[in-house]
Amino acid sequence: MKELSRTQEIDRSIIREFRVSIWNAFTKAVKTYELIQPGDRIAVCVSGGKDSMLMAKCMQHFQKYGNIPFKLEFLCMNPGYAEENWNQIQKNAEILQLPLRTFQTRIFEVVNKQERHPCYLCARMRRGHLYEAAKNLGCNKIALGHHFDDVIETILMGMLYGSQTQTMMPKLHSANFSGMELIRPLYFMREADVIQWAEFHHLKFIQCACRMTQEHPEQETASKRKETKALIAQLKKTNPDVEKNIFNSVCNVNLRTIISYHDGDEYHHFLDHYADGLPLTGGSKA
């Protein structure tokens, strides 16, 4: 029997050793939220980390063996990575046989000059460049590698530090690029499973390669996410379902038990219709 190449072994493991934790989680998100439609041209945004690289392999596999006809571009932006990080990305792309389209920006250079909210600015700039590059390639969607842990951490961070209830959506329309959408195919995938996949194949991926984080590890957004991750881990010790419950909290919202909420530019308050005498249903009882 012909020996498999390293790339073939990695490809095959997604639907064998990691079928439940990775492949089933990936296809569940695609099907549940209708992330991929016939005729789509999707720019898979590869940052160089474990999540985006695994997403790229899953998308590649789904295109080859799925029953939905669509096209892929593998888009990789260099926002100012150190040379060793950029070289690592190229090495991994070769191992995984990902035909990357690369382009350069000066995002890190610009962001490093900002004292307030550098992470927010970096994320906005990166996404804007990715949308623009994807649109120039004729794509109608970009795919980002956020996983389930990112989702629940974002929900909790919004409540604890942003005084708001919101989540990282599985897909959304772009506000600034007409006709473009953003999708998150790893929406149901656990970070621990991504790490296990990487370690199983002895793959080394770049971590956060942002110079701001490396030079200022106390940077606020990064530290708050670490605090939230640690809090969830602590709560899980006494409540094994805490992660699932955090996610379900934004899937089971009863608007009659909310003090106020926004629907686009419209603001709603529970007093608006309180005089109608409608009782609460499915929530607190009087």
C-alpha cells in the first residue's frame, strides 16, 4: 500500500480521528446557519494561527466532497508580522497545501502609534482590508476562524465589561461593503479540539503576532479576554454545563423580561407596553 504524504494524513484525519470533534462541528455550523450557498465565492481569511489554518482545511475538504458548488480563495494578509512569523505561515501553507494569496499592509505600524483602543482599531482595519481584497477577487463572502470559545467569551465580556448583551454572530452582512457577508464556519468548534488536532500532527502555528501585545502584555482587551477565559474555566469546575448555558442565554431571550433593547436604531423599553397588561410568559412570575 502506498504510504500517505503528511498532507494526506492531515486531510484524512479530519474525517477519521477528528470526525466528531472537528468535521461534525464544522458541518453543523455550515448547515445550521446556512453559511455556504451554491455559487458563493468565499475568501477564507488565513491569519496564520491554528484556527484559521484548520478552517481553511475544512473549507477545502467541504468544497471537494460536499454537494454545494462554490469557489474558494485563500487570503492571507501580512499586517507587519516579524519575519519569523511570516516564514512560519508560508511553511504551514506548504505543508497543508493551501494556495495562499498574500498581500501586505502597514496595520501594525499604524496601530502601534495609538494609545487608546489599539486592538479595536487593529481589528477594524484588518477586516476592512480583507473585505476589500476579497471583493477585488470577486468574492461575496469572507470566512473568519472564530470558534465556540471565542463566542461565549465575547458574550460574557460584553456583559461584564461592556454592560450589554450581544454575541459574535455566525454570519452577518457587511455595513461598509455592499453585497459582502462574513461567515464563521468554526462556530460550534471547541478550542481544545483545535489544539488537539494541531498537536496530533506536530504542527506549529503562530500565536498572537501583534507587536502591541508582545510589547505590552498588560494591554486591556487581551487581559480582559484572559480573565473571562479563566472565569469560565473556574465556573466549569462546579457547573459542567456553564459554557453551553452561556451560549444558550443569547438563544433563549424573552423580550418581555428585558428592561430595554435596541432593534437597529429603534429603542424599546418595557414600559412602552406595560399599560397593556400583558403577563410575562416563560420568565419571571408575579
